[in-house]
Amino acid sequence: MEAWELDAREQIRDLVASYNAHGDRGRFDEVMALFAADAVMDVGDGRTYTGVDEIRTIFTGTRDSVAAGTSDGSTDPRYLQHHTAVPAITVDGSHRVAATASGQTYFTVMTDQGVDHWGRYQDDYRMVDGRWRFASRRVRIDGFTPGGWADRRLHGTDAS
């Protein structure tokens, strides 16, 4: 592997890590800066979000959902914290130039009550103005804790 490819992979690893670090702290402007202007995101809700303005609504909606909790307050998570595994990255390009890449990263989401849900990010990355950005991100939930935050949101069992 050549130095240019190692550099691309390291920058993409930082991009993936920055996504959750900023998102979990509510730094949505910083999260949006990680996306190409025309990026698309699919979180498995039957809708495709196109462009940073639509993608932002995923984060603000999640923030509002956590803040709302449940009607009786018994299972409100105080936070969501994403933990990711090292991404498997494929860099496209040759002759020391890479403009696109793809990757997959496993994630686990913790709350103050323990493991809530887990799954995979399936990404396409693109070089924009000399920096790697998300061109597309697909979020797939593989499992969840019964009665937890994601279970209530996915199955509509929350009364809030």
C-alpha cells in the first residue's frame, strides 16, 4: 500500500469518528460540515434525505426524541453515545489520486441504561475541496434492546 492510500484511509477514519463525536454532543453544524452539499442519507425509515438541510433534520429529530423521553419518564435515556469499530475502507483510484472511496463500519449505541441498539454504517466518501466528505451514508440497525429507545422509535410503542 502506498503512502497516498494510507493517508486517504486515515482521513476517512477521522471523518467516521468525527461524525459520532460531534453528533453525540449536539454539534450539528460540525456534523453537517462532514457531508458533501449534495450528500444523501438513508436511516431505514423509508425516506432518503438529500442535502445537508434535510440530513440535519435526522439529528434534530433524534435530539428532540431523546429530550421528549416517554410519557411516564420511566425509560428516558439521558443521552445516546455511539461507539464504532474500525471501518473497512476501499479507496478507489490509481496513480496516487483518489477521489472516491467506500466503507462499512459497525456501531453500538449506548445510553445511561446500557446497550440500546447496534448495526452498520454503509458509506460512500468523496473528496471535496481537498477533504474527504460523506457522499452517502446508509444506517442499518441489526438489533436492539427490547423496550429501549430504538425499539420504541422503530415500533411506535412509545406513548410520547
